Amino acid sequence: MSVLQDLLGSNRLDFNRRVEAARRADASLDTAWFSRLLLEGLDPLIESLVSPTLGAWVSQSFDLGLELARQGRCKGPMADRIPRLWRALAPLSQGLAPEFRKNLSKITNALFNLERWGGRPDEFLELLESVPERSPDPVGVVLVLSWLCGVPQLREPALAHARTMPPQILRDLLGTDADQGGLDAWATDPWWSASRKAPHIAGWIGGFAGDEGPFPVPPTVQAFAEGLFVHSGPRVFQLHADRFGQFLAPTESVPDSPPLNFPQAQRSGSTVRLPGGDVDVGFPAQGLVLAQHGRTVAASSAVSFQVCVIAS
């Protein structure tokens, strides 16, 4: 009998009562998925834990799983991803204490946010499954991996956590770039790598709202001291971009600071002239708008619903 089975069996009436109460509150409660979460996720997660508060942690995790099932957050790919996430945390489970429920909830929400923010959740899970047991900070590991899997707005907090990690764990997460000044370089240069590329198109982001994109009309980019912003009709977004991904964060308005003008000497038709080389954005010269913040250039066009992101 597993640790979880023993703990649930010793107070079976109370746990069954909680499930029944949840089912009465919401007849659509997916009890089959909840049972799967306990078996495939929670069971391996707590199997190796030894603590006088283990029973309380199981009880709290049980209620967290019930809440996830009640909210219907176990639909689609997440039905497989959540049990896989909890199982992947098993080698790091000791690091979830003493606030086991809080940290497990925070990490589970991180997986939902990764998907909501356009990251790569399946790549994230693969990387998490390969993290060595020795890591004492699973929340920090999840933050760093979320950044690496396409959530550029997490770069600053991820780097802050990374600075507190032992060198070998940092190397496991970030590779040899971490040994070659990556933490300091990424703080100011989102495109840094030990083998730097020439200026290039790093990606395209956006799309027409009628096709589930964010823009009701062709967008216009603008730069401020605070970063890059994108207007599209009544909508305003801040553009976050680095070597791991791009994201448009909705915001109420652009900053109050003066906008930064793109130097005319750095443009020629549809070509952007940068110190390390030229990049043709492929938009017509007429109606082309360019904006630059640090090492990132954004281009928009009156004839496109996408923004071109350039790493300089």
C-alpha cells in the first residue's frame, strides 16, 4: 500500500464526504479525472516524503485537486499535463515544504499561465522532468523554466531567482551560457548568447482579431523608456520579447514619458540598418513604422496585422 493510500484509507469517511459535497455543489465535477490526479500525480509526489505534517499536506492537496476538478481546469491538454506536473515534482517535493499547499498551487497556476501567455507547456514539462533531485527550490526552478519556455515578461524575476541557485543547478537549467556571463548579460540584453547571431528577425506576433488574434486593425509600434508598446484601435499592449519567446501584455495606456523616435539614418526603404548588419522586414516602405528599445526593434505596417520582432 502506498503512502497516499494509507493516509486516505485512515480517514476515508472524511475524504469521501468532501468529494460528495463537491459533487452536490457542482454536478459536472469530473470525479474520474480527480481520481486520476490522485493516482498519477499526488501519489508519486508524496511517496518519498517524511514529515509529521504529511497528513495535512495530503489533505490540502486533496482539496486543491478537488477545486481544479470543480473549476473545469482539467479539460483538453491540461487533463494530462496537471498529473504529469505533480508527478514531475516528486524528486523536488521536499523543497515544497513547509508551505506545501501554497507552493503546489503556485506551481500549478504557473502551468496554466504558461499556456495563457503563449508559452510552451509541453517543453516546460519535459525540462522539469529532467531537473536533478538536488534542487532545493522548485518554485524558483519553475519560474526559470517558464521564462525559458516562452514567457519573456518573467525574465527579470527568473534571473533574480537564478542568482540564488547553486552553480551546478544553474548549469542544468541554463546550460553553459550560465557559466559565460549569461546572468549579467541577459539583465540588459534579452538576445544574448555565447555564440551571438547577427541582427535577424526573431519572430512575428499578433494577428487579426477576427481570426482570434489581438488586433482589430493593423497595429502601430512605439517605443518609450519603459519598453515597446503596440496600438491597435482602442487596444494597447506592451511587447515583451527575448531569445526564448514573445508576448503581448494588454495594458490600459502607453507611458506618460516622451516616445523615442527611431533614427532615420537606420532605415532605408524596408531595410533596417543596425550596427551588426542589415535586416529586411519585408513590409512595404510606405506605411512602415519602426521602434527600438535596447537591443529589440519592432516593425509594423499599415498593410499587416502582425508585428515583426528584430533582435539587434
